[in-house]
Amino acid sequence: MTDEDTVGVFDTLKSTPTAVRYLLGGVLVNQLGAFVQTFLVLYLTHRHMSVNAAGLALVAYSAGTILGTMLGGEATQRFGPRLTIVVTMAGAGPLVAVIPALSRSGLLAPLLVVVALAGLLAQAYRPAASVLLSDLMPERHQVMAFSMMRIALNTGAALAPLIAAGLILVDWDALFWLDGATTLVYAALAFALLPRRAVLAAREKAAADDADAADGTQPADEPAPITGRAAYAAMLRDRKYMFYLAAVLLGTITYVQSLIALPLQIEADDYPTGLYSAVLTVSSLVLITCELKITTYILRMPTHTAVVLGHLVNSLGFAVYGLAAHSPAFIMIGAVFEVSGLMIAGPSMFAHPATFPAALKARYIGTMQATAGLAAALGPLFAVFVWTRLDHGFWVLCAAVNGVAGLLAMAGLNRGGGREAPAEQDETTQGKAEEVVGGTA
């Protein structure tokens, strides 16, 4: 990438369409009220339900989120991103708000159904938001755009516990009422402000016609739609994408250990619980304030180099956690390395599925997000069965697993042509799919 092609933070912000600003604002508003997964177990035990019942409810919610991202990708492909966001958010809001009314031992079965459906609908918007972001953002700013979405999600995730702490002092039920309200606000914003599918299609057609005119060629015939079965079959035959999904699975399993095993390690080493709060605060501040600037640097290197470097830095952070018994400073140092690795690898990893042809993109995004959801669900099991046996050696294992994830990511994203190489297509989709949307991964 030459100096003239360098993508800067302010250049990206100036180039961000108004619709993308609305989209990211809606994501932030929705995330500010995302309390269910974090506080569901505490809330149900507070309402005198058993720990087993609370655990079942969390499992039901997690299963719903995994299925929801897959169905969200399929719905986005069939009905468009705006309609998918509006319908899923409008459906999730009331379901979340009714959880307090069902939080009694005699209503466990309907509670599990409602919680599972709430998880399904609450996460189904994510593939649609990613597709819309990639459709609306100029090609050279694609990775920066996904970095902006990550910042919106992380800002909401950092502020939500503070909001929750205040609500709990007033009324525990208010957690779910506010969660439902912010979800409905997001649905209303999407309905009023996001572009309709016809507008997006017209923009794509105009861009394609302009390209044809510049090349002196005739406009191509409208590509035949690809069925879901053909799209998923193409995905399974794409070995590079399978490597990428394996990297997402392993990388997410190790990432969630900073949320599960790290506080357990801090307690086991007799450090004050405030240390974990400090780790979360520092990590959030570093990520929110620095990720966009770091993304401008990683865009100057090949994608596969950026992702393997990020995973290696991340692994170094895990390894430093293993020295925690010697000093609490190693916890803070490890956290800085870990979040730095996330900032280096995360934007390219997050943006990669959006570089595939429009006929495949939503399903690829949905599958990636479902894989991440599955890994997040498996992460606690990994901590329980491994950390309890290895103690500080657990972090060395995390570093090794995350290093393997980095190698898989490098293999999956290395397409031999640098950052601007187009995504590969399976032979069954040749001639059917449109050109790649977003050449930067």
C-alpha cells in the first residue's frame, strides 16, 4: 500500500456514510442494554430459583444465540439486512422484557422457551448489521469500518455493567425492561433510518454499470440466485475458510478465559477482586481509544501477516498471566499484551467473511458468528476442566492453543495476492455470484 493509499482514522470518519453512522449508533444503543447473558444467572438465583435452573436458562439462551446467528445470516440473504434487523429486534424486545414475569420455579419450561427465543432473535441481527456495513462502506475503508463496529460493541459492553449496577439498586427487574426497551429503540432506528433493500440493490447496479462503462463492456446478465444448500456446500469445500473458522473457534475459546479463568486465578492467588475490575477497565480503555489508530498500521501489511502477529502478541499475554503468582503486575502486563493482540488481529478477522461475493456473504458471516458463539459457550467448560487441574500452567496451554489459532488464521487468510486479493470462489458458484464486495480482509 502506497502513502497515497494509506487509510487514516479521520479519512475513514469523513468517508463514513450517514446510514453507517445510524447503524453503528443503533449497535451501541442495543449493546448498552445487553444484560441478559451477563446477569441472567445472578437474577434467577436472586429470585430464589435453583442454581441448576439458572444454569439451564443460560444454556438455553446460549443455544439460541448460536442458532440465531445462523438463521440471521440466512434471513439477511433472503430478505435483506434492514428487514432482518427490524423484525428480529422488534421480536426480541418483548421477549426479554417478559423474563421477570416468568422467573418463578413453577414456570421453568416457559421461561426456557422464552429465553431461548430471546437469545435467537437478539443475535440474529448481527450478520445483517455486518452485511449492511460492508455494503455501505467504501471498499478501501472496509476493515476500518469493522473496527468501528467492534469499538461500538466494546463501548457498549464496557458501559453496560455500570448502568446495570445502578439499575440493580432500584429494581432487578429493570435490567430486563431496559434491555427490551433498547432493543425496541434499535428496531425503530433501523426501520426509520437504514436504507431499504431496493436502495442497496440500485446502488450496486449503478456501481456495476459504471464499472462496465469504464471498461467498455456490456452489463452482465443478472446472476442466478444461489440456494442455501449450494452456498453451504461451497463453504465446506473451501478449505481456507474452514481453517479460518477453526481459528475463530480456538481463538474465541482462549479469549473467553480472560473473562472466566482469569478472575478465578486472581482469587486463587489471594489478590483483591478490585484487580480484575482494573484489568477490565484498562483493557476497555486501551481497546476503545487505540484500535482505530492501530488498524491504520495493520492495513499496511498483508492480512495473513497481521492476523498471525496479533495472535502471537495475544499468546504472549496469556503466557504472562502464568507468572501471576509472582506479582499482580504480571496480570496487568498480560492484559495489555492480550488486548494489543486483539487490536492487531481482530479487525481483519472480523471483516474477512464480508469479502466474499454478495450471494454468499451473509451466510458466511452468520456461520462465523455462530462459530464464535459456540466457542463462547465451550469456553467455561474448558476453564472448569483444565484450569482446575493445571493452575498457572493453564495459561501456557492457552498461549499454545491461541498460537495454533494464529497459524490456522494465517493459512485461511493467505490468498497469495496480498491484502487486495479477491476472495476465492468455489467452482459451483462461478458465474452465479457477483464480484467480491470489499477486497480488504
